[in-house]
Amino acid sequence: MIQRLTAREILDSRGRPTVEASCLLTSGAIGTASVPSGASTGTAEAMELRDGDASRYGGLGCLRAVGNVVGPIAQAICGRPFETQADLDAELIALDGTLNKARLGANAILAVSLAFARARAAERGLPLYRHLALELGVPVRTLPRLTINLFSGGKHAGGQVCIQDVLIVPTARTIDEGLATAFAVYQAAVALTRRKYAARALTADEGGLAPPFSTTEAMLEDAVEAITAAGLQPGRDVALAVDVASTHFYADGRYALDGQALDSQGMIRVLAEWCRRYPIVSLEDGLAEEDWEHWPWLRDALGPGVLVVGDDLLCTNTARVRRAAAAGAATGLLLKVNQVGSLTEAADAYRAAREAGWQVTVSARSGETEDSWLADLSVGWGGDQIKVGSITHSERLAKYNRLLAIEKETGLPVVAWPGRR
Ligand code: 2PG
Ligand code: MG
């Protein structure tokens, strides 16, 4: 039974307020968790409640969301038994009563949802990943493959190039080795940045390097060069994943890519050419969230060797995942729990993705905290990939360090890459 809920405003990795909540059960078990926040958000995301008081944190304060946790949410759920996560989340969703959590705030609701999961795990004497696996009804068999941010542009780096992130994907079968590989490539990229761009290794929101690339292709070319400079073989030791985040440079049916105004077919041709020339195994938001009709074309053009991942397109929303699956629009879900605002709804989207035979990439946000629950979630739910950001900045490393601990504790292998067929 939930005895007490507390909450506070804390700051995320961009110095913006977010919500942290603690949940005390009558057994004495306690759980605390905090919620992340995105910059390149999809329009179908659940609503983060912000104070809107321009004199404080530019209106981004979360005191109202905190007030909702300790006020109406605490009143409704304290003293009541909730057997499962689904029971609690259903109550929170009903209490909010809106489709997008606009009343109480997805940030308030998710903080409680996560804190409850932690408290229940503590009560059962289980690591969080085991508890999450039991709640979902899946076995814990593997660790996720790492996809690690190397270069950034777009909304994460002041827009010096339009696409958002180029990530490296070590093919190593352990987290330990994957991280060591990522470090080597990152250091090679730091040296490349200095040499080619006479630039210091300044980092973007998720720790990716952000030199002034002349074009998007230069960014991909440099990623391959960094892999080679680290003594590794592109495509064999390290592949690439790209978050195009194209919603954010799309308007009136045109993609504003490197000075061109491409229609959807033109954009698909460019993306297919990248996948032909570079060792890309995963392409996220290649097309915009409203460009639904062309996503199946993209999927066909890329073929089975490249994962076609929907982020803004899907917003971790079950109905959108089902629609995309029926249309043949994607082959992978980017799962961000705060896009939908509760663990249970994210689990529903996860199940819908699995029913469609898709892969799942469990993802952090560009605004993160030092909380590491995402690492547990990625293992507990059996995610194929995890996307956390770069191998710098402690809010990112908290997740990698947690994965290292889980790896030590379980000895589980990383899911093997199917390879490019
Ligand atoms: C994304 C995420 C993480 P944001 O687009 O996939 O990289 O960014 O949290 O800004 O939406
Ligand atoms: Mg994205």
C-alpha cells in the first residue's frame, strides 16, 4: 500500500527544471525517480506541465507538476492498495482524465509511475530490471546493443547541419567492450574535429561532438573516418545509426536538407543512398511525423538490412504503432516512456511493436537526469538497442555505468546484431 508521496523540482542536464518523486509503501520500501525531457519533440507526445511563469526559469518551472503529485495525486492514491503497475497507472490516467495528460502533467504522472516501480522492486527485494521484466511477463535474457552518439546537429547542436545525431553502434557482445570501442572512436573523432575543423571538442546536448560540418554527408564521412582512425573496421566492428529527426526541417511537403528543398521521394532517394554508401544499420525519423503516406516507400527503399525506426512518428503511442504496423511504415519503435507518460502505456506500445515483429530501441531524452532507471528498463523489457547519448556527461554515463553493473551481476550477453542482409 502507498503510504506517502513526496516530490520536488530538480534540474536536468540542460539546467531546466523537471520532476522527481518518491513513493513510500507501508512496508517501509521506498522508491525515488525523476523524469527526462526532450527538445526535438513529436506533436503527439503527452504534455509536460510547465509553470509558464516567465520570471522563473523562463516559464519552464515544474512547481505546478510537483504540486499535483503532493496534492491531488497523493490524495487519490495514498492509503490504497495497488497490486500491479497497471492498476496504479490506470488510476493516475483516470484521475488526469485528458488524452494527453494536460491536467496533471505527464511529468507529474510519470514521476509517480516510476517511483512506484522502484518502491515495489525494493519491497520484493529485486533489482529494478527483474521487477520490470516480471511486470511485463518477459524473461531477462539479454542486454541491449549500444548506440552511442558521436556527432550532433539539428536541435541538439544549434542546427549547424539539419540532421540531429550520428551514432556509433559497436558490434561487440559485451557492454564493457562496446563502451571501450565507443571511447576509442570518440577520441579519434575529437582529434579529427581539431585537425579538420580547427575546432575544440565542444559537445552538444547529449555529449555528441558538433563541429561545423559543411554538409550532412561530411558528418557521415567523418564518422566513418573516426572509426577507421581508431583502428576499427566500419561495418564490421562498428556500424552507424542515424537520427535524421526530419520533422524538424520539414514544412509544406519539403525537406530543407543541405540547401535543397527535397520532396518526399527526393528525400527517400538521399536516405537510401546514405545507407548504400555508409554502414548504417538503423535510420530514425527519416521522414517527418506528418509524412505518413511516404513511410512505407522509405521502408521499401531501405530494404530489410536497415531498421526503419519511428520516434516523432510514433511517440510511444500504441495506436500510432498499430497504424504504422498496418501501413508497413516502420520496422522499429523508439521507446521513450515520457512521450506517453506512464510505464503501463509504454509497455502497451512495446507489446504492439513486438506483435508487429519490430525491434525496440529504448531511448533517453536530450534533457536527462542522473537517474539510471532507463538502463534497467532496457534490460527488463528486453530492448534490442539502447540510445542514451554520448560517452560523456554524467547524466548519460549514469545509464552506461548501470548497464555495466547489470552486466557484472547477470553475465548476460548483448543481443547480436542481425547484420546487414
Ligand atoms: C530523439 C531524442 C534523443 P529529444 O530525438 O531521439 O536523442 O531527442 O529528447 O530531444 O527528443
Ligand atoms: Mg529521435
